[in-house]
Amino acid sequence: MKRAFTKMHGCGNDYIYFNCLSEPMPNPEKVSRALSDRHFGIGGDGIVLICPSGTADAKMRMFNADGSEGKMCGNAIRCVGKYLYDNKLICGDWVRIETLSGVKVLQLFPENGLVKSARVDMGPAELCPARIPACFPGERAVDVPLTVEGREHRVTCVSMGNPHCVVFVRETSSLDLNRIGPGFEKHSAFPEQVNTEFVRVIDSRTLEMRVWERGSGETWACGTGACAAAVAAVERGFCPKGEPIAVRLRGGELVIEYTERTVFMTGSAVQVFEGTVELPF
């Protein structure tokens, strides 16, 4: 079976997108594992299916490189908005996209008929450990100790539709994430595993971040992770609430606004190429 696809990225967080509005994708877990391989497949952090929705303009399903399904992906959802607009599947600069974490509203910013960036209302940040989920006592897990492979870290746990563990560090460039990332991802404190952000505070409006994503390993960007990093920075007193915070990632920059009501994320959406692939079954 051959299927058309579009390769897109947001800040280097690249996925393989399939239009499933009229034709479903069989066995997406297997497809994601095969096509995400950067040597024997197309290469990407996973696949994204653009599906019909009964409550929004479209539904997004995202599968990590290991085949596991993610509840939300901030970089991918901007690219879904771009795909719908650029292919004239929606009218206007606003779009509603259903995810496993609820319906998200996007404001699209087109130039010359093509979307270049988008602002996403990501919804409120969840800080209660039981709802993240994370196994810490109390109503919040902000600057709490966590021992990973014999070393104690101070962590802040946030859910932006999926669980995040934010660790503030003095510098990020020398971190061996391939070594330390799995210890956080599969720690017993996180029953659904966890995405881990290693964050350096540059100033009160700027953060630098590297991320280890569950199911994918280190990626060049993570939209929900950038939101979690900004939320954690505000909760720790490093940044002001309600003001734009630039989060610098390996693949680019996202702007996050953590307000009393919600978290906004603004960033690029880029099409790399289109093609056709023979599915691996």
C-alpha cells in the first residue's frame, strides 16, 4: 500500500504527516516505528495522522518513534494547522484541533497564502502530582528532590496534556542525555513515564532547554516541554507570570506566555517536502 505524506517540522521537531480525513491509517504504531528510522525510513520523531473530528475542524493523532501514542504535541499541532490552511481544508486564520488532551484553538499567521507560524492556546498547566501523574505527596511538586541513578536532583513536575519533569541546570551543552535521559523517563515516580526538560535560566525572559522525550529520546524541540519549562520557571520565581518567555531549543525558539487562565505557545511551522511511501506491511 502506498500513501502520500508531508514532512514538516516545528523548531526541528520533525514528523511525517498523513492525511487520514477520508482514508484511515492501518497499524499506525508499526508505521511510525518503520518510517521514523533515519537510515531505513523517511526519518522523523514519529508520525502524525490528520483525522476527521466530530467536535473540531480535525483530529490529531501523534505516534512516537517507538510506536507509542502521545496525548499532545505542541510542535506537531502547529504543523497540522498549517497543513489544513495551506491545503484549503479550512477557511480563516483560526482552527480548532482535537487531541487526546482536548480541543486546542490555534491562531494562524499566514504570509503569501501559506502559514509561517501559529499561536496555540495549550490550556491550563496542571501542577497537581496525582493528575500529572507523578508520585509525589501534596498538591504541587515544585522544586522537590528526586534521586535518579544515585544522584539527587531538584525537579518541578507539570502536565501540559502529557507529563513533564523540569530540571534546572547550570549549563545544558555538556549534558549526556543519552545516558541520563532514560533514568528520568522510566523512573518509578512517573507511572506513565515522563518527558524531561533540562533548563538553564539565561535571564528573566529567556530560557535555554534540551529535552528527552518519552518514546523518542532527545529531540530538537518539544512544544509542551517548552511550556512546562516556562511554567516551572515562573513557579520557581525565575520569570514573571503573564509575560512572554523565549525558550531556546536546539532547533529554534518558542515564545511561551503562562497566564492565570492558560498557557500560550507561539512558534514556526515549516513544510520540508512531500512524497509517497510504500507502507511496511
